[in-house]
Amino acid sequence: MNIDLSRRGFLKLAGAGVAATSLGAMGFGGAEAAEQAHVRAFKLASTTETRNTCPYCSVACGVIIYSNGDLKAGQEARVVHIEGDADHPTNRGTLCPKGAALKDFVNAETRLTTPRIRRPGAASFEEISWEEALDKIARALKDDRDANMVLTNDDGVPVNRWTTAGYLAASATTNETAWLTYKTVRAMGIVGFDNQARV
Amino acid sequence: MTNSWTDIKNTDLVVVMGGNAAEAHPCGFKWVTEAKANRGAKLIVVDPRFTRTASVADYYAPIRPGSDIAFLMGLINWMIQNDKVQWDYVRNFTNAGLIVRDDFGWNDGLFTGYDPEKRDYDKTSWDYVIGDDGFAQVDMTLEHPRCVWSLLKEHVSRYTPELVEQVCGTPRDRFLKIAEMIGECSAPDRTMTSMYALGWTQHSKGAQNIRGMAMLQLILGNIGVRGGGMNALRGHSNIQGLTDIGLMSNLIPGYLNIPTESEPDWQTYMSSRRFTPLRPGQTSYWQNYPKFMVSFMKAMWGDAATAENDWAYDYLPKLDVPTYDILRMFELMDAGQVNLYFCQGFNPLLSFPNRAKVTSALSRLKLLVVMDPLATETAHFWENHGAHNDVDTASIQTEVLELPSTCFAEDDGALVNSGRWLQWHWSAATPPGQARHDTWIMAQIFLRVKKLYQEEGGVFPDPILNLTWDYADPDEPSPEELAKEMNGRALEDVRDPADPTRVLTARGKQLLNFSQYRDDGTTMGACWIYSGCWNEEGNNMARRDNTDPDDTGAYPNWTFSWPLNRRILYNRASADMQGRPWDPSRKLLEWDGTKWTGYDVPDIAPTARPEEVGPFIMNQEGVSRLFTRGMMRDGPFPTHMEPFESPLANVFNPQMRGNPVARVFASDAEQFATSEEFPIAATSYRLTEHFHYWTKHNRVNAALQPEFFVEISEELAAEKGIQRGGWVRVWSKRGEVRAKALVTGRLKPMQCGDKLVHVIGIPLHWGFMGAARKGFGPNSLTPFVGDANVETPEFKAFLVNIEPATGEAVS
């Protein structure tokens, strides 16, 4: 959700109003244009504000993300600042040393940007296309499932479980990702299924 | 959490034991500060280290790692001996009066029915006496020699202050002072809250640690009330959600269970889930299990799930073991029995015990797929990083795919906080490079597998081909669509059972909540406990009204709290048998003569009379359990067990090692050390500047805490000749780490009987990827064994040795 009434935008308007009024009152009407020309706008005034929550611990502090660019308007957007959300009942605007540095997590140099593959025995990764990577995964899943799916146990009871493939789910993905992951993993019969809560 | 972060402000006493909230949950801990400042609340910390939480506590006591049950049973014993019991609560809201079978007992640290060969109990005797009327027999005077209260009194009588001192190393005067402070909270108008985390779970008897405190809270009357409760401080932002949605080997969303082989058909599966009440007139809400289960099956397989095919019961896998948890999977992997493994935002190379075994296991995979926003150690496990990852790269034949996924700033959806609030968030940034949403990646994998089965046929394709996938864009289901599936919708008109002419929800509409779930296939819903999160009123998880009527801390219109937007679980227990609040100044609910009113959504029916229906609606008894029948593998009461690696023998049974029913694989048993070889107790912990293995990728946090260290006492440093800030080598029977020594007064040797026990602390934030200096984690040292009930690894109590390692360069 973008914040409809931008607090920064409001401040910018109010600030400009004060400057213009006082300059005019002192008889410097002609200076107004020159003043406007060299006063820099607040850096955050042109950003888009978005409500989010901190991805680290389960206090789930509210944060406001400031981006250059508006995703909702179909633009590219890059995070330039993150701060605590003063409206959030739990953290009331405060953040810890981790949450306060969130921007540099989003923009970390070690963020992954391209699919890569490490071949057996190789000493480095090489780039691979999404298409090729996903086809490779699907082929490996299909072949291993067909070879190792346990349809019945020794008593002939249908058990339909697959133990030679396993799936570890995350601790910070959304509920919605979790549900889609659940559907996919369970439909295939994978039982070696866990998330961070196990540890 | 039974309560919420914002409710902590209502407490009189905070007990932090098994956690370090000021360090690990700083902004949540501010509510402790609020309670201290505004109510005069006190804070007690019991921990092996004098932690950051201890530094702001009113009272601190040290405890030897892994001895918490002795401390907690000691507290319960003291409460009973000193009449610090909320009697009306115990009599009416717990099973204290229920009569237990004559053949149940405890001896030499073990309950009746132990089979050392199977490492398991025959739990038949751990049960109530059931009368001819089908109900558990009860003695409300609590004087019957076989009632739960009498048995509990006898069970805890062994845990005297002297025994606590001997086992826990906690000085007797400190234990007694804490007992007195806690005892004050037995008054109906005093409440205590328990805040705990992995300091209690990461033990081979972690579940029993938590039970111990839950029992103490029940005896004090502190469950279901404002400022009370059992508050598990979950470690990650959506670890609660992923567990709720059942992403575990043996779970179905909403805490339903994957069937076992002994349940070959639907009727057998359901026959053990009837949940008939054990006392007259009780709710026993799990009686609705079939509604939740059928609605889940309809969410999965739609029209392919019918009454005729038992709702596609055959599509579900059937387990032959309790769980294929991570320990079992890595054991199988290490034996060459796992070929493919997926890690979605999870870094097992640093998160799972006995790193040498984890590396060996990953090296035997054919294909490892890692989806992560960051370059993790797991994706790079085959890379040689000198001492920090000393592997023979060329010999590792595992193929590894590293797939870039998005992070929180780039996706929409809900995370569930520790207080069960489902909070929606919105994306603010374009994913970097070719990074994609996890939903897109999962859809792409699934659709490709499905296509292969359509084109080639194959083994049992039905559950894949028939999986519901009716999304507007099949290539990337939207968060909105997925959230609505979890809420549930009407497949046919849902009618009022009391008046079938009345349509509650029309066909195709979102269900109001789980009260509209049906077991006849006319509703679908993936996760019943979330139902109500996105009904015809819209996305309730996105609500942002932060008003708080009468400042109760409930914030009832902020997002959505499961279940049914209830903010405090078991809230009916906040009022007495007449429905009057135990503490009028902290009213939560009140019976007005015809219905329940107040600040929260009541957990019993709104018109259920207070003197008739018990507050613990999920239990067949209608009351809470001080004695838990055969529901836990290691006993109906907590009993003291040592860690698998302990400096002391078990005081009740010197022959007994660890938890006598914990699962141990043969190769791991060989790697358990004795205190003769490894005399020093070790524990692991977090630092406030870091979040697990993520923030070392962040330059700011890497600068705040740049370098791995181990924390040791001044006494141990002197004994071993270790310099402050000097290099040390720490090793266990499974591996070694090198680190700088942080010599502090925060750790002290503990006198346990005639043995002086040294404890060292090992923080967990370093690896070989990211912006921080390379370092090690505690998992290079820790034993490969888990809790007997849930298999959470024993990271918090193990044995090591330490020596100075001067002059050695660590890059």
C-alpha cells in the first residue's frame, strides 16, 4: 500500500509556503524565484512510501520503505531509505540495530541476481538461463519420482511417499508463498519436508 | 504466544528463562520496559550467562545449561509447599482433580512402561480412570490419592531447593528469592508472563522445558489473562506462519496431521480423531476435525476429491516413521539415500548440527537447488575457503543450482508475528537483476513437472495432474488468490444448520470464518485457523486501525489475529466460575448473564454458560492438563533429564544418558563425548547486532559485530592461560573452531554439588560468505540429536574443550 497522503509531500508544501510568505512580507518578492531555484527539495519528497514489516525476528516491526520510482505506476523502483512506522502498535516507530540497517540488506552486494549452476566437480558457478534451470529441475524431479516413489508398503497398503527428494522451506517467505510451496511439495508426495521452525 | 507483544505491558512480573529478549527481540522487549515503568512490574532472568536482558533485570540467577526442568519442578514444589496456588483456577480450569490409573508411576528417573531396547515407553498406564459413563473420574476436593494433584505433589517433592542447587548450580538463596517473587503471582490480581525462545526449545527435552513453565503458569492462574501467558518468542519473521501452514513432514495446514501407514483409509484415520469430550458438556473443538480436513482436501484437489473416493485420501503420502525431519533426512542423505534437495531461504550448512556430517551429506546429493535472495554458505558448500570450509572441491559431484529470489521489500503478502497477527505487507522495489518471486519459481517448477507427466505419463501422476490450479495467471499465482484459498470459499450455498432455508454464504463467495467449514465437500479452505483473514469484508490482514479501546493492548482492529481475530488464547479463563474477571482492573471478558462481553473474541461459544463450559475448548477435558496422559513421548510430567553431553550424571539415575526416548542414530551415538574427555559445558546464542546468517551480508551490521568470538569466564581464562582477546581453539568430538576469546564476568563457573562446571558461550552469526570477516558457527561442534517429541536439535547444551592457540593466523 502506498501511503495516500504522503507526510513528506505535506512537509514540502508547508515549507515552501512559509519561505514564500516571509520573503514576500520582507519586500523581497523578486528574490522568490531565485530562492526557489537553489533550495533543494527534501530528498525523500520525491520518493514513494510503502508499508512493510521487518523480515528478521517475529516482533515484526512496522517499517516504511522509501523508493525511487513507483512500482504501482509500473515504474522501476529502488529502495533508498527504510525507517520505523510510527503508526505500528508494536514498535511505534522504533527499530533495533538490524532493522535500522535494512536498506543495506535489500541492496547488499551479495544479493543474487542471476541463476547459476555449479557442475559436478567444478570449482566455480556459471550462469544459466531460468528456462534451462527450471527444465533441469523438472526433469530431475520427474525422473527421480518415477524411479523412487513408494506406492505401497510390504502389506500392500497404498502409501504414495517419496523419500529420495527433500524440501526445506524458509522462515521469512509470506504465507502465500508457503501455501503454494505446500501444494506443490505435497502433491508430488515429498515427505522430507521441513521449515526453520524445526531447528 | 498465547498473548501478544503489546499485551506484555499488562504484567506484574516478567520471567525470561530460555531466552534473551532484550538482545534477540529488542523492540518487543520495549513492552517489558513499559510494564516496569508504568506498572512497577519486575523482571527476573534465569540464564547461564548474565545477558543483556539480565543487565536490566530486577533479579538474576545463573543456571547450568540443560537443567531447566529441575529448576521449574523446584518452583512448582515450592508453590505447593508454601500454598502459593490459585486454588479456584487449579480446581476448575485444570485436570488437577481427575483420577489417574493405579498402575502409573515414576522410579529412577523413568515413568512406568519403559523399554530400553525400543527406547520408548508403553504409555498405557499414563491415563485417567474412565467411568462407566465414558467420562474421566474426578475428585474436586483434590484429596484423592490418585488424582493428578496428589501425583503432581509427590512427583515434584523430590525437587527441593537443595536438589535445584546441586543440579542447576543456582545458589539456594537466589532460587528461593525467585520462588518468593513468583509466588506472589498466585493471587488472582497478580499476573506473570513467561517469555522464552530457543534457550528452551533447543534441547533433547525442549518440549518438556516448556511444559514445566506452562504447568507453573496454570498453578498460578496466569493463562488466558492479560499480562500472563506462555509467550514463545519466535525467532524468524514467518516461522509461525510456515508452521501454521504445515510445512513440516507430518503436518497439514492448521495443525492437522499427515496420515501414517497404520491409517490405510479415511475411516481409520478419522476413527482416532473423534475427540469425544472426556467431561460432561465440554466443547472439545477438535470434534470439527472432519470439516477442516475435507475442506483442505477440496482446496488441494477440488472436484477430484469426492465422498466416493474418500476425498482423494490416497493422494496424501502415508508416513512409516513419525517424521522425516531434517535430522532424519540428513542421516539418509549421508547414507546416499537422498538424491535431490531444495533449500528455499534456508542455510542448513550453518543451521544444522554437526557441520562435518552436513557437508558429507550434501556431497552425496545428485542435485541441490538453493533459492535465496543471498549467496548462502549452503549453495557454496563445495567451495574451499581454507580453514573455514576445508573441502576437496573436485571430489564433490553434487550439481548445484543457485536461484535468485526476492526479499520482503519486493513482495506482497502476509507474515505471522509471534503474537499470531497476520500482517499484510506491500512491495516497494523491483527485484534485482533476474531475481523472481518464490511463487513464480514454485509455479514454474510445478507446471513443468505436470507437463512432463501429461506428455510422458509416469508413476502415480493423479495428485499432480489434479492439483487445483485455477489462477488467473497460472505462471504466477497472485498473493491475493493464495490468501483467499487459505480463508476458504463456498463451493455450494452454505446454509444455517438450525434453519436450512437461510443461506449463510452463497456459492462462490468467501467464507465468513471456519464456523462455515463443512465436511460434505460443499466448502474449500486450505488453513482453517486462518479463516476470516480474507472473507467478503475484504483483506482483514491489511487493516490498519491502531486504536486500542481502554488501552488494553489488544488493538482489535489492527490486521488479523488467528483464530477469529482472538488476541489472547484461552481468554475465558480470565474470569471466575461466575464469569467475573479475576482482576476487575484487567478485565478481558465478563459474563453479563446471557453472553460474554469485553475486549476480545471469546474462545468459548458467546452464550456458553460460565459454570458449565470449561475454557480449554481444544482439550477433550475442557480443562488444561497438568498431567498430559500419553500425549508426549517422554512423560506425562516433566522429569529431570541431562543433556546427551553433560558434565554431570543424572541425579536420579546415573546410568541414564540424555532423554531416554530421544531418537539417536548409531553413528551419532559414537560421537557423543563424556565429561572426562570434554569437561566444559557449552551453549550457543545470538547477538543483537546480527540476524542469523543474513546480516553478515550487510556492511552496517558486519561493521557493528565484525568478528567471531567465544565468550569465557575470567576463571576459565586464568586456568587455561587464555589471554583476553587472544586466539583459542575450541573442539568437540565432532569438530573444532578457532576464535578470539572474549573474557568476561558475564559467565561464572557453577558449583553443582561437588563439581565445578565451566560454561562457555558461542555466538552463531559467522560463516564464509558476505561482508563480515570469515568465522565459524557453533554447529561445527554440536551433537546430532533432537528433542524426543519434535526433533529440534540440542544446540544449547553440549561438551567441548578449549586451549590457547596463540600466533595462528586466521584469515
